[in-house]
Amino acid sequence: DLILQKIQATVYDGAIILFHDIYPETIRAVPQVIDYLQEQGYRITTVGDLLGHPTTVENYYGRNDHRPVQ
């Protein structure tokens, strides 16, 4: 709930919201945040699409996880 409240209080047009999935509370908040943002008329997109680079060059799964991108 704290994550959603923070976003509700600070989101603005053009904002980039970054979530780190290493925290369970963040993972739990994502569906609520997406619902809220869409209800407010925001569009959810990837950073690649936002910057005009829709094809991912590399994915980083974690500090110690070096799986190649398929």
C-alpha cells in the first residue's frame, strides 16, 4: 500500500516508474499500481519502446545471473 500511495502522490505525465523485482512487497504492488495508472489514463510501456528501441539488446536478470537472451 505504501508503494501505491507514493506513486499516487508523485506520478506525473512523462514519469518513469522503475520496479525492482527482488523485493516481495514491490511484486505485490505492481498489479495495483498498473490498475491505478491505467484508470488515470496513463499508458504502460517498456523503456525500450519509450526510447524508440523496441528490440531488447540485453536483459539483466540479476547481479549473479548471466543467462544469455534468447
